[in-house]
Amino acid sequence: MNRRTKTAAALAVVLILSLGWLLYPAPGVPILAYHKVCEEDNLYAVSPGEFEEQMRYLAEHGYTAISLRDYFAAASGERQLPDKPVIITFDDGYDNNYLQALPIMEKYGMHGTVFVVSGYVEAYPGYLSWPQIADMLQRGTEIGSHTASHVQLDQISLEERRQEIVESKSLLEQHTGVPVEFLAYPYGGYDQATEDILREAGYIGACSGEPGLNQGTDHAYALKRINIPHPKWGLWEFRLRLLRADIYSKLNI
Ligand SMILES: [Zn+2]
């Protein structure tokens, strides 16, 4: 082999190894973060057509939807996770999660977790009502808290945080009769003091806005998510977002 052939062969090996590294799935559970599912030209809105494409992609690629409760039960050895688990979450509690997203998820055998701002329920147009939340629960949706009034928790006093965290949990539980054990931080803001309040209030986990995959319960109150905003490049963007979380997980960042 001359020098040029040797260099080409070495490059080919590096390329093949990098591709293998890229394509070999990282351990860890992806948690997708949606907001609205509706026809709106808005960063936080995924159209029903695009959402259906994404759910079909997950179903066709062997993903099984699990709840956060399932995730924690598996981490403590109470149950086993399916081969390719995915957690599908929605922030804010929009009524289109019920009207648009739920029927599409059901069509592909998926279910999700909705983080409701308890003070928005039946208070403003476009948000979920109590009967809608009850029906979602009945149909396999998990309900979590997104605080009482959508405030950034690490920006308010400890007393106000406690109120937001405790009030939203008890109001949701009063109306649904089901324990609320998870919270998503509005604007992704949290700190150690917020985690302590959540733990005291009986939450067992919380979702942040940081990208990546999740393993075990070491970061139970800082679960990573894959943000799914209004796509600019269709399904490719969705696939790239899944891949990026996978790479972050492999690099441990
Ligand atoms: Zn929010």
C-alpha cells in the first residue's frame, strides 16, 4: 500500500467507526416536550398533521410510550421497561392536547403526560376543563403539575414556591382523585431549594428543559427532555432532535 492508500483506508475506518458510534443507540429514555398541537404559526405549536407523522414514526420504529410513573417504577425494579421506551409530555394544559393530540396518540397506541397549570383550568379559553382532564386520565393520560400560575420557580420566594407547588398538586388531586407526583418547571427554571420543596410536598420527579436522555433516578428532579417545537424541516427535524439527544447522552452532557 502506498501512503495515499493507507491514508484513505485509515479515513474509511474512522468514518465507519464514527457512523457506528452515531447510529448505535445510547442508553436512556427520551422524554419529548410538546406544548400545543394545532394549526398555528407559533414556535410552540406542532400541527396535527406533523404530530401524526411523528407518532407514526415512533410507532413504526418500535417505540413504546410509557408514563413517568412507569419510568420510576422500572428504576426501582418494580417493573421492566420495554425495548425502546419514550415519554411524550405536553406543557401548560392546552385543550388541543385533548381535542387533537389524544386521538392521534390513540391511533398509534401511544399515551402521554400533560403538565397542567392548575390555575388555568377553566379560567381561560384554550385550556383544558376538568371533564376533559377526567376523560384524558380515563384514556391513559398521566397528569402532572406545571405549577398553579406558571411562574419561574427559582425567581420567587421560598414561601411562594411552596404555595405554587403544593396548591397545584392538591387542586389537581381534588378534582381527579389521582395522585400528582410529577412537575415540569415553567421556563425550565429550578434550583436545589425548589427540588427540596418538591420532595417534601410528595413529588417523586420533575422535568427540566435541558436536552438529553434519562437513566435511573440520580437526577429525578432534573429529568432531561427533547423539545419539539414547530418544525421547520418536517420529520427530518424530529429525527435530528432524537439523534441529538442520543449524542448528548453518549457524550454525557
Ligand atoms: Zn409552560
